[in-house]
Amino acid sequence: MADARAFVSFDFDHNQVQRILFSGQARKDSPTPFTVQDWSSKTVLPQAEWESMIKKF
């Protein structure tokens, strides 16, 4: 069975701690029952651009 998919978004400037804690759960040796793919943008994108990218997936 395929893993469930979810979209999680963090405000890069204001949610650094939450992003770090969540990504720690994504480590291969973590007991959490999910896998994580990091599609984070390393730069600021206009809203229309990132919405368009997300809709493709």
C-alpha cells in the first residue's frame, strides 16, 4: 500500500523551530510511520508561482 500524502507548509521566517522538529521526525531511524519529501523552496517565490508548482503534483 502506498504511503499517505499530505502537504505541510512552514513560514520560513517564523516557523524555523517547527520545521526543524518536523524534519527530525522524517529521519530514516525515526519510529514515525511516514516518509517525508522536502520540496522546500530555498528562495522567496511569488504566491502565484508556488501555487502553480503545487497544483502540478
